[in-house]
Amino acid sequence: MQPSCLSSEAEEEISRHPCYSEEAHRFYARMHIPVAPACNIQCNYCNRKFDCVNESRPGVVSEVLTPEQAERKVRGVAAQLMQLSVVGVAGPGDPLANPEQTFETFARVRKQVPDVSLCLSTNGLTLYRHIEEIMELGIRHVTITINATDPAVAEAIYPWVVDEGIRYEGREAAELLISRQLLGLELLAKLGVLVKVNSIMIPGVNDHHLPEVSRRVKELGATLHNVTPLIIAPGSRYEADGRKAPRPKELLNLQEQLGRGGMKVMRHCRQCRADAIGLLGQDRNQDFPLEAMGAEPVVDQEARAMFQRELDDTIRERVQARKARRLHEGGPRTRVAVATRGGDKVNQHFGHATEFLVYDTDGTEVKLLGVRKIQAYCHGKADCNGDKADTLQEIVSILSDCRILLCSGIGDVPKASLSQAGVLPLVRKGGIREAILESIKYSSYFENINQSEGMINHETNRVLR
């Protein structure tokens, strides 16, 4: 069981934040407002000149808003999306390389929609200079991306940083960035701000070093460590170098290692766009175009409060039930992959999925292990039995350690391929936990069938010889 370093007060404070709380992410929505286009560092995995509306990764947006436009859009979304609980600025550049736009936006949102939490994501280079503004605006959640605490590792990730008009390169850039990141983290933690540290797992560069990063940021007061797999932007230095993302099992093993070190590890990150809106895993930004917002959207604070109190009650009941079930843990565990569009439900067709949530269960407790990104097998067509052998082979490989796959539909070809690989595909709809627990009995039957077929094949081969 992963240890937790959170106090009861901190747990209460993050209970509505979908990024900090695994339970909250099933019910509460977040909104990223893209008001910060400039950046003050260069990362080898990033190419900020490349942007695609179909991509889902940090740094990607469809448009950049002014603080006035951001205020109107937040009000319009809050008026319609009752479960909106967090408004954050995460780019598309670095919010603190655009401090005027960022803090004016936060001030406007705080005044107009006071019930949402404010959240800031930064590379940390200039964080220490803005502690006072953060505290004055009541920003209680700050995320810092820290990929290394050793300059020898960091200089293979960051070719340069710019501070106050001066460009630093190589080891000097790495040392400056690390010192500023750790200083900002320490100052915020001492003031009681909840700090999440994001780290990107880069095989061959920092994968071996991230346990030390986790140890150091925990020591300085970080609340949560979120390690995500490398996403390489087209045209980036890492693409030219031929670097690859880590395999899901490698990421899982690292997360387990960090958890054993005493740090609370985030498992449900979706590496969201800088303009994402909605539940994690369900980006509804295109449902809320700025031009569709009224000039003065009306936010019904009483209706929002009532709706969210009901969500709080649901989450509280789920947490209590989970604690009770943990008393009966200890049986053999089954790994299950789930295709979902969000809402804590099995509600996505296998062919349309671009990610799977992966769980372990002992038949009583269901534990989220993480998110596995994939290339979709189908692209909007009803027939999922076409010739997409390479994509299917990759998906099967990514899910090969799972015993069961739950989805709302699946074609015959992927169904056969998964079955041959020892993964039982089941078509289900409804709540994820209920579907997982109900599916366990089919797993045993499937295993018996496979064992019987294996014995028959072995006997046939023996006779033929």
C-alpha cells in the first residue's frame, strides 16, 4: 500500500482538486486558461512552434486569451459546468514568464467566481520572485516541473534558460534553474501552499535519477509527485535524437519505487492541454467557444454550492467504503484495463480509445495504477476490423500484463488478438469499480479455457511427433 504524507487538513483542502485527488478527478472538473504564451526556458522534448488541435499534451492550445477574455470564458463555463472546481494557468508557455497576464487573470477570476480554487503551473525559474502575489491572490495549489536536481542530468534536458534578458546555457543554465526551482518549492511549502512536483520520465536521461528528485522534493515539503511519460513534440531535439517514451511497465515500476520511498504519487494524470476544460480524460474545450459566451455570463453561486455539496457527499461515502474494504485486502490480484471517456464509467469503444486506465483488484478493493496512452485503433469509422496490424500489435503489447479489458464495444479482430495474448476483452457499460469486480468471475473461466486449450495443443503436438 502506498504511504501518504498528507495531513487531514491537506486532504480536506485537495478534496475538490481533480489533479491532487484521485477521487475528485472522477467528479470534479478543471479549466486551464491559456493566457501565457511566452516561455523562458527551452526543453529538448518541446517545440513550441508546433501546434495541433488534435493533440493532447501540455503546451498545446487552440488560441491565446487576454485576461478580459479569460474572465468571460471562466464565468461562462462556471455558469454551465456546475462541477467546475479548479481554474488554472499552465501555459501555453510559462505563466511566470507572463506575470502581468497571469496574475491579472487570477485576480479577475477570484472576484467573479470566488468558489473555484486557483492553480498555477510553472517551470519555477522565477517563482521565488512571485511568492507575495501568489499569497495575496489566495493561490493554494502550485505545480512545479522539476525533471532533475543534478545539473549533469538537467543540462541534457534544457539547452538554455533566459532570466532578466540574460541567456544561460549548458551547466550554468541547469544550475540556475535547479536552484530557483528548489528555492521556490521550499518558500511555498513553508507558507502552507500545496505544491505538486511534475517530472517527465526520459529514458536514458533522468529515469535513474527521479528517485533522488522525489526524495529531495519531499524533503523540501512537496505534497505530491507526478511522474509522466515523455511526449516528444514533432521537430524537437529529442525527436531528432531518436529518443523514445518509456514503456508503461517501466513507468509503473518507477511510480511504485517512488511510493515506497514515502512520497504520495499521482497516478491519474492525463498530461492535459493548456486550454483543457472538463473532467480529466474528457476535454470539452470545443464545447465552450469564447464567441458563444454572453457578454455578462451569470454564475448561480447557490446552485453551484448545492451541486458540489452533493458531490462532496458522494466522494466522502466512496472514501469511507474504500477504507472499510482495505481491511479485507490481501487476496490474489488481477490487473484490468478500462476504456473510458471519464465520469468514472466504462463508456468508450476499444477502437476509439486513446488511453486506458489500468487497475489492480483483489476482488474487494480496486486500485488505480495509472494511465496508458495509445494511438487510437479506429479513426471515426464504424468498422474496426480493418488492416491496422501495427497499431493493434502495439496496443496489445502495452496491455500485455493485464488480465481483462473492459470497453463499451470492440471489433472481432482486436478481440481475437487480445484473447490470444491472454487478455480477456469484455463489453460492459456503467461504473468502473462495479464492472471490474463483476468481471473477475469471467477471468477465472477464461483462464481455465486457455489452460485447457494449451493442454489439448500440447497433447496434439506430442501425438504428431
